[in-house]
Amino acid sequence: AVVSTQSTGALVSGGAMLRPMIVRVLGLKDRYPLGVKALDWPEGFSTTAAKKLYTERLDALELTPKQQNGIITAKRGVFSLNNKLIREVIYSTESRDVLLSMCKKVSIVCLIFMFLAIAYLFYLS
């Protein structure tokens, strides 16, 4: 079966790609690796060896064309879900950054108005 060649790397590398985004969005930087420890590979694990072994074993399977198409369809579904997750994480990060920026601006404007109101009250008295 030749269904493995182009996607093996992403299957093994997914956690490494998602970890920094999740840490940033959830604000886990100070608590790392808590919250994302499940995305780490065990000590001594070789992604290169795992990718090679995965490819060899999948390619050694004797699959019918229907089975091959089923695996390819499943892989595409997984990649679609991963891409959706990555887009949502990136969007969440950007939304949070925009919200924080807006809150800072609103806070500054409120402080200016408070200062002007206090100054005006002192001017009236």
C-alpha cells in the first residue's frame, strides 16, 4: 500500500506544532509543561525512527483499493480537523491580543475622563 508517504511526518509532529500555540492561548507559559505535557514524546523517542517505521509498516500492508481510499479519506479528515484547530487557536490568540489592546485604550480614555472630571470639579469649587 502506498498511502503513507506524504503525511507521516505530520502525524508524528502534530504535538510539536500545536504545543506553542496552546501554551500561548491558554497562558500556560509560567506553568509549562502543565497543561500540554500530553503533547510531549517520552524521553528517548525518535520522531525520525517513528516516521520511518510507520511508513514501512503501512506500505507493507496488502490493502485493496477500497481500503487504501478509506485510509486516505481518514487521513484527509484528520488533517482537516488539525487545520481547523490551528486556525481556531491562531484566531483565539489574535482575538485575545486585540481585546487586550482595546481594553488598554479604553482604560486610558476612562482615566483621562476621570482626570478631566476631577479637574473640572476642583475648578468649580
